Amino acid sequence: MDNYQITTAEELTQLIGEPIDLVKEKVGVQLDEDMIEFIAKSSLVFISTIDKQGNPDISPKGDPAGFVVVNDNSHLCIPDRPGNKLMFGFHNLLANPSIGLIFVVPNLRETLRIKGKAILSNDPELLDGMSVGGKPAVLATKVSVEECFFHCGKAMIRSKVWQSESWQARGKSPIVTQAAKKMGADQQLTDYIESEIESNYENELY
């Protein structure tokens, strides 16, 4: 057993401290104008779901800025595009509708966090309304907002994620590297795997 494990809320508060009133008051139950504007600028959202065993999962969704549709202060809709078909998050939502979202806007330090409940929809009119390049969304996740607030930018500042001078050089895709190792692939097969993935990225985004 870890002798330094935190096991109670009291121990956690003693270590971290209490949030100030201003921080507590920023947590809302409906989207306000600033949040709706932030979502309109966002091109990336991370989606957290929970399976029926209570295991968490998280998946990124990205599109041109404003791809998530805000219907009103309590409801939004996230389009899905062609992917790997594993559908972990979607299966989770069928078993447990709880959902968590983190919206990211490039070059902004703050993020927007949302909790709520979600359902899946294949309403043709809805999917067509979220088309890109003439291709409708494959599926839609309709979210009812229960809690929302802006998260401070310290993580982005510490990580220097928007500072290009701190970025590492882009190397070979980790998917290619992993697949090649599992298959015991030679260089020719590795190059083929890489070309197939690049072709998928280029031709099957929508």
C-alpha cells in the first residue's frame, strides 16, 4: 500500500486548499454568451464517456471552427465523421449517457469544460445540416448541458502547447511504428502501411 495515498476529501482539501469564491461562482448550469462564442471558435473537443463497468474513455473530435452546433443555452450537438469504427465512446453512451467535454481553441490558453447527458441521433436533416464538403455527418451526439465553466490556462502555459518553438519535430506516425512492430514488418511493408495511413488521412476525412 502507498503510505502517501490520499484517501479522504479532508486530506485532499488540507493538501490543495479551498477554492476562492470567485472560482466557485464560475461554475454554471447553462451556457452563457461567452461560452457559446468560445464553442463557435473551437475546432477541437475532447469527449469523455464511461462504460457500463465504470471504466472511462476519452476521444478527440475535430473539424473547422464552429463545427459543434449550439441549439440553445442547454443543448448542443457534435457531428461524427468517418473513423476507425471502434465506437468505444458511442457504445459507452448507450450504456451510460453521462458525458464530459473539453473545448479547445487554438492559441487560447483557457478551455471550456462541460458535463451533461447525451443521446445518439441519425436524424437525416440534422446530419445534413452538419455537412462538410457536401458530405453529411455520420452520426450526431446530442448533449444536454448540466454543468459548465471555463478552465484556467495554466496547463496550456506550462505545456507551451501553443509555442511552436517548443514543438518536437514530427516523426513517423506512432500508429505505423506500432503496427510494423506487431507485424514484424520489413521496411517495404512499413512504407506500405505508412502510405495507406496517409492516403486514409488525405482521402477519407469526410
